[in-house]
Amino acid sequence: MRLVITADTHVPKRARDLPEPLWAAVDAADVVLHAGDWVDEALLDALAARARRLVGVYGNNDGPALRARLPEVARVELDGLRVAVVHETGPKAGRESRCAARFPGTDVLVFGHSHIPWDTVAPGGLRLLNPGSPTDRRAQPYATYLTARVAAGRLDEVELHRLPPRRPPGH
């Protein structure tokens, strides 16, 4: 099972659309996980139309229309792997222990909000993944997203993808 993991897309505020390499990954994936800050329902509709399966949550920049359609926390089982998706996890300090306490019985927690890629394992084995942002890199050197594979309840082949810089309009 192939996964695409993204968050903090901020379309159309930070970009008119998702970068083409991310759309290509969505088209090839079995499941797309989005950890919030969509900003506009049009992107939710577009991802839902193209993804084989979409699991998403709302973020702090998502208004009432998106909050009416998406949960704050999503929990799914993917080929035996217990996954939770949430937008915010609080400050970096103490994140692993806080999330392990908040998400017991979870193997992988996907989160967003910081726009900073993150891949750590909490005591007890919870894996925390943040894909960064494919459209708003902030202080990061690259805009990013993640892909991974799930097989028999295990997550592997986790890869952070760097996106090329966007060209200014008219170039």
C-alpha cells in the first residue's frame, strides 16, 4: 500500500495549486493523508476526486466549511497499521511524550502546522511524521511532502521529497 503524506497546502493563499510532482504522487498512491490547513474547499474536492482514498483533518487556517467536512483527528487502520492524523501537536519540546499519551494504541501519527519535516519515534514506539509543506516552505530550504509504504502492519520506505522552487508568474 503506497501512501502520500502532506499538510499545510494553503491553496490558493500560498500557491495556486499543488506542485505537479505531488499530484503525480497522489495519482500513484493508494491512500493520501492530509494533516490540515487546506484553506479552501476546492483543494479538498480536487484531492478527493483524484485520490483512491483520502484521509484528512482540518487545521487552524481552515474555516467553517472545511471544519464541517473534516474531523479534528482522523484514525484509520491501513493493512494493520494504526494511523492517526491531526494538525497541531504543540511545541517541539516534549512532543513525543505528549503525543504518545494523547494517541495510545496508535502506530503512526501524522501531523502538520509547523511546516517543518519531522520523523521521530516516541518511547513506546509511536512514530511521528510531519511532511512539511509542499507550497509554503517558510524557513526550510525546500517545500516538501512524504511518501511511504505499508505492508502487513509495518511502515517502511518513508521518503521526504524535496520540491523544486516555484517559478515566478510569467517565467
